[in-house]
Amino acid sequence: MTTVSSLRPDQKNLTLTVKVLDATTVLTRQRGPKAPAVKVAECLVADSTGVIVFVARNDQVDLAQKGATITLKGAKIDMFRGSMRLSVDATGSVEAGGDLQEPVNTTNNMSLLEFELVTVGA
């Protein structure tokens, strides 16, 4: 089990249990008459160590509602404009429920940390 404060750029195959503090749908688009709609929501999620933005897609949006506790399996860190975002692609899963023993920490926002790609070479 990984904690929010231990997340770093380019990590993969993570398992976290978090509480959804806020969820905002940023995209709803119909792809065609027979194709399912595309939904994307940006969710602020937290555990006892910190907060990060989780980008929920399609069915994940329905589970990641404000106040819900969810478990992310096979999660990864994506970088967006130098900041970390948590996501779960088709190889992972988002499940309702999970065990959060301690109150969430809303003061340590990992998505506010900026990272810069530094090329080291001769």
C-alpha cells in the first residue's frame, strides 16, 4: 500500500486507498451514436499523509464522488505541466470502499509540487 506523500513522478502499479474531497467533471462528450460517452473528472483525493489530484475517466467518475472512500489499484503518476496527477488506466481498477484508519491530511498537496526534467549527460 502506497501513501500519497511517497508518490513521485513516473511511478506505476501503485495501490492507494483515499478519500475523495472534491470531484469536478471537466469533460463529457458523446463519441457517436453507438459509442459510449467520454467522461473525465478531476478529483482531489487524500489519505493521512497528503492530497493529490486524481483524474477519473468514464466509469471511474461514478465511483469517485465527493465523500467516497476508494481504492486505486494499478494506479500511475502522470505529469501535467510539471505537476503530478494520479490516474488509473484500463489495466488497473477503481473500487468503492477501503480502510482509512486516520483522518486525512489536507495540508500536504503533492499536486502543487513542481518538477522539472533535468537532462544529465556529457
